[in-house]
Amino acid sequence: MKINTKAPDVLSASIAAPSDFGIDGENMPLILDILRSKLYSDPIGSICREIASNGRDSHREAGVPDLPIEIEFADGRNSLFATDGLNVIFRDFGVGLSPERVAKVYTKYGASTKRDTNEQTGGFGLGAKTPFAYVDAFSIRTIVDEVEYFYSVFIDPSRIGQVSLLMQKPVDGQRNCTEIIIPMKDGDDSAFATAILTATSYWEVRPTLIGIGRWSEPMVTTKGDGWQIESGVGHAAPSIACIDGIQYPLSRQHV
């Protein structure tokens, strides 16, 4: 998403040279922790919305917008990054994550590949890190130009965070793809399923769901080019506006 970065016109006067804002290096772990985990009132919902949208954007970047991404609940014991419970896997078949893109997107807050287009969601350089609002470690499997990479993304003792390449190997003839693999805590599979269904229910091309469930059809009352509105039924039911399939709550007095 293109972001308006035009600075406002400001009239100021000072008897000394102004001081620029910055980040104190000694407090970098604290600042990163705020960016990772304190911005989200609903970590599970934020993860499902942001990571699923990143997969959809990768399909758009690759020129395959009508190809659905996949979201799967899988037994963590059967994965390379073994866990005791279930993993949720967000899988796309777009451009893949090159080592350079992994280094930029996952280690640099504010870095984004989406600011030159309005065809993709986001652009603030935060969404890819949303799993850290829920867990201290998750995994990435990606294929780029017939090379497969496995990464661990984790919070190290410094609390700054690291991305570690664990393995790479040639995979002749296999298409580009990316899997973001997040271990779910015991009992959270239902919350993840609900969040996934909610986040993607208004997409024009819905994901392929594996081991998760099905959508209930939304009630759209007004629709235009790239947007639609659903009016909630009943006093407590929320009304929402959807832009590019992303939901935004509306005050009932505006509906």
C-alpha cells in the first residue's frame, strides 16, 4: 500500500539547533518488544489477518491473484521444526522469500516491499513480525528459484531477535512457495480457526483450508468497486466495512 509520506508544513523558531528524535541503543530490546507484542489487543486475530494477507499479496506480486493460498492445521511432531502440538501453516505459491528479502522483512522493523503499489495490503513493515505477539519462535520454509530454505525466527537472550538459516538444498523443478509455520498453544486451535475464518471471509479468492472448517456466508447489504458493507443484525451485532477483504468495524450510528 502506498503511504503518504509528505511532511506537513511547519512554522517554527528556535534559539538553538533542533534535536532529532531517535532510539536509544541501550533501550533497543524494549522498543522492539513494544513493536512485537504491545501493539496488538488481539494477537491471534492479528497474526491470521497479517500473515494470510502477506500470502495473498505474494500471489498478486507473482501475477497469480486468482490462485488461493493455503492455511493448514498440521501435527507439529511431523514437521522439521518438531513441536508437541498443532502448527498453523500459512502457505502461498507466490514469489518466495529470497535470503535478501528474509533479512529485510524479518529483521528490520519498518522495512516493507509494498510501498510502491496499492495492489497489496499493508506497507508499514510490521505485519510479518506479528507471530512474536504470540510466540517467541516460529519457522519459515521457502523455495526461491529451485532452492529450498529453512529458517528459524526467534527471540534470543538479548531480546532483540534473530533469523537463523538452518538448511538449504536444491529442489529442481519445484515452484516458488513460502510456508510460515507457527506453533499453537494447547487449546488455541479453535481461536485460530475462528480468526482465520473471520479474516478471510470477505476475500474474493478465499484460501484453501486444510483441517480448519468452513465459512458462514456474510450478509452484504451494500457493495461497490473493492468495498462492501455488512450491517449487523440485532442490537449487539457489529456492522463492518470491508476494503479489499479487510474488515473495519463501524459505529452503528454511521450505518
